[in-house]
Amino acid sequence: MIKIWSMKKNEDAAAKKKPKTSAAQIRVQKDLTELDLPSTMKTNFPDPADLLNFSLTITPDEGMYRGGAFTFSFAINTNYPHDPPKVKCTQTIYHPNVDLEGNVCLNILREDWKPVLNLNSVMVGLQYLFLEPNADDPLNKDAALEMSKNRDQFLNNVKASMRGGHIKGTQYDNVLAR
């Protein structure tokens, strides 16, 4: 009888040491297994044990941002999917919907987020921003204004910024895919 009791105590101690899997981790794991990313998107997990923090690189194969490689960090809190993931562009880019600090203006990351949305929805939304930048809901107002009033100059600015050029006193990162 004593031996059984001590075995039960050992099992209880082992269960306490094992980290609990949060609901967010379970949902992220489900979202990741359901991902069907095109060849223009790749995920990277610096710590394979940490599914809540990773990066996504988008390499558009059409549109004005073609030839670039744009990396976004994803930080998912333990209240996911009730809270949207925190997504930031890790490079300084010239884009109406991404500010110079990397904040992204995508409606489903803010007011239109719903728990039924998943990581695939966010990733597709990010890719769409490179195909169809939205000057009507900008974070980078200078880029949006240029896009609205002088599209040719905007396209020149996009190309120059992707090569790491300066535009109106701001140095942009070279994002050309290697």
C-alpha cells in the first residue's frame, strides 16, 4: 500500500513539472497545421518549441513590390484567438500601410478581428497589401499621398526604397531578394 502511494506522489510531481499547453498554443498548432502557404510565403521558427513567436517572409512575385523579401514578426499572446496576433514588419519599408516602425495597417489585425479568423487569414491579408496597397487607410501618410496624387513617382519611390535608398530624408532597408 505504501509503495502505491509513493508512486502516485511521483506521478503528481512529474505532472506539475510538465508545462501546461495553453489554449492559445493548441489553436496556433491547429492553425499552423492547416496552413497552405504559396511559394511566395515562408515561416521561420527561431525556437521550434515556441509556436507563439515566429516570422513570415513574403516575396511577392507580381506587382510593384515584386523582387522584394519582406519579413514580419508574429507575437501571439495567450488570449489568442480572442486577441489578434501582434504583427510587425521587421524592415523599414516604403508602403502606405506600414509605418516606419513596422506597424501594419490591416483591418483584421485591429477592429475587424474575430476569433474565427486564423493565421492563414492574416498571412493572406499581408500578402494582399503588397499586391494592392491601400492609400485610403494609411499608416505612412506620405507614401499614401504620393500613391494617390502621383503614381509614377510612388512607383519610383518603391523601387528606390527596395534598393535601400533615401526618400525625403528617410533611409530604407534593402529588401531585394537575394
